[in-house]
Amino acid sequence: MTTPTTRTGQRARWRQTGVDAAHVLLGFPLALVAFVVVVVGLALGAGLLIVWIGLPVLVGTLFVARGLATVERRRLPAVLGRPLPRPVYRPVDPTQGLPQRLVAPMREPQYWLDALHGVLHLVVALPAFVVVVTWGAGVLGGLSYGAWGWALPEGPDSRDLPELLGLGEGLGVRIAANAVLGLFFLVTLPPVTRAMALLEAQLGRALLTSRAGTQAELGRLAEGRDAAVAAEAVALRQLERDIHDGPQQRLVRLSMDLHRARRMIDTDPEGARATLAEAAEQTRETLEELRALSRGIAPPVLADRGLTAALAAIAARSPVAVDLAVSLPLGQRLPPVVENTAYFLVSEALANVAKHSTATLARVAVDLEDGLLRVEVEDDGAGGAVLAPGHGLAGLTDRLRAVDGVLTVDSPRGGPTRLIGEVPCR
């Protein structure tokens, strides 16, 4: 019994077969045009280089190859089933002279890859075209033989395939044999067409988009590096402000108290003892602030006991009640950069909850699945948090982007606010 799901799958299969067949059938004339233009253009340009006219011919051929390659790149996703990166061609500097502008495309590797595709595409497109046309003709000819087979002229020595195979003779035998043959071509048409389309598309992917993938990866790494630099710069400026506003001011006052006590020790011993007591209190408070700042730089508990213990310490210090759920195997350690990122994400998020949200309860959930660490921080506050430049959440976004992580913020007006950070563990 055919179910709706089966019918949907069959429709999708035949729809893809149509897409693949159109790709192959259109690919052959495009490959033929590209082969003729590229081969003739490169040969003509190379032959005329001695009289300089060959240089613009070569450059023009490369530009035509680029245009044909652009057409091919737009055809590839329909067959491969996924979007493909597109290469970035370096623009020509308009301030340079005409010779430099003409030579610039020849120094771009992707132009030559486009030209190489124009030459090699025909080598794959021609057999793929022949196979698909043969299979299509086999389907149409075999299944429709009964409508036109009777009109074929027959001589006294004519022998059809069924007769040569010993299956019998006569119109009915020929119709049945051709119908079986047509059914065979029909059943095998989708996989054969798919194979030919993939063969042709894989050549295009290798020559036309592989370098673009490398460029995209380099761009992603550059963005991650810039994000890391930006996050560290923000953290450094914050640390400088905290030190200036906190410990530095206390140390200045401590120095003044000690000098005053030294002057008073002979004339006013009691006053000197009181001043020294105040200095001792200032020293204690300064040490507490320095410990708090050091926890923000490199918390010892994180390095010694791992992420679970460090998050428990953050939750215990939070002025807002925290419901902590860490579903990591006991004793499991993650890569240090992952643990540091998760720690700072929770620390900054809970600090924002305490400062801005008017929340009474926060929930922190951490779990690891399929090599991806997911950190979720939610509070019952007023909401309205946004990823604005210069704010703490923007710094968190940069910190996660530096390790290929992603930060998602869901904070409607009136709450609740939910921060979700996902960090790959590798």
C-alpha cells in the first residue's frame, strides 16, 4: 500500500531527476561554448603576445571564463543540494596604470581555475549528455514502441532483437520486448541521471568553489581573531577602570594613613593606633577587591577543580538566588579555552542580572551534547536586554565568536531574559 509519505518521496525523487537531467542537458552546450572560447582565446592570446595585442586578448578570455564560471556556480546548488561559497576576486586598483590593470587578473588564481574548468568541463559534460540522452531515448522509445513500431519498414532479411535472442517474432513480441526495455530504462533513469549530474557538478565544485571555501574559512578565522582582540581590549579597559576606582584609591588612602600614623606616633600614640587600625581595615578591603578582580582574570578554582566547581562558586557569590544545573560527567575536564569562555559567560550574565534586571531568581543550565557545550542563563527580571555595541552583551558575543561560539539573546520587555551560549569543544 502506498502511503502519503511514500508518494511524497517519489515525487521528490522524480523532481530531482528532472533537475539533474536539465543540469546535464544544459551543461553540454555551455561546456561546448566555454571550451571553444577559452581554448581559442588562450591560444590566440598566447600567440599574439609578441605584438602586445595578445595581452588584452588573454585578459578578455579570462573575464569571459569568469562569466561562464559564474553561470555554472549558480547551477551547482540545485544538484548538490546545498549553497556553495563564491570566491572573492580582488578588485583592480583604478589608480594603477593600464598595463598594471591588464596584468592584475592574470595574477588572480581563481581566473585560471575558471579557465581550467572551461576546458575540462566538456570532457565530463559530453559523456554525461550522451548517457542521459540515451537513457531518455530508451524510456520514450521503449514505452511508445507500440504506437509507431508497426510503421517501420521490414525487408526479407530484417531481424529484430527479440528474434536474435530467440524470443520469437511478430509485432506483439517486439512491442513486449521494447516495453520491458523501456521499463528498465525508466527504473534506472533516476540513479543514472543523478550519477551523471553529480559527476559534472563535482568537477565544478572542485574548481569553482573550493578556493572560495578556503577564503571563507580564512575570513571566519580573521573575524574570530578580531573578536578575540576586541573582547580582550574591552576586558582590559574594564580591569583598568576597576583597579583605578577600587584598589588604587584604597592604596593611596592607605599610604596617607601610614604617613600620618608615623608623624603621630610620638606626639599622639592613641591617634596613631587608631589610624593604624583604619589602615589595617583598608588593607583587608583592598585584598578582597584584588581577590575579586583576580577571579575575573583567571579564577584558581576553575583551573584547579574545573567548570562545575567554578560555576558553583559564582552562584554562591551572586546576590540573586541561582538555580544551578550542570550536567557534565563527574570529573570531566573540557579544553581550557572552553571552560574559560563558559565561566566568563555565566559570570558576566549573573553580574548583569544583579545590576539591571530586578530579578529574584536566576537559572543556569550547562550541558554537553555531540561536542557542543550549551550554557543557558535565564532570569525572571524585567527583560529588555539588547546586543548593543559597547555593552557587556556585545563583549560576550565577541568572546564567544573568538572560539567559534554563538550567543543568542531572548529578552522581551517584561521578561524573562534568556541567554544561550553554544561553544564547540575541540
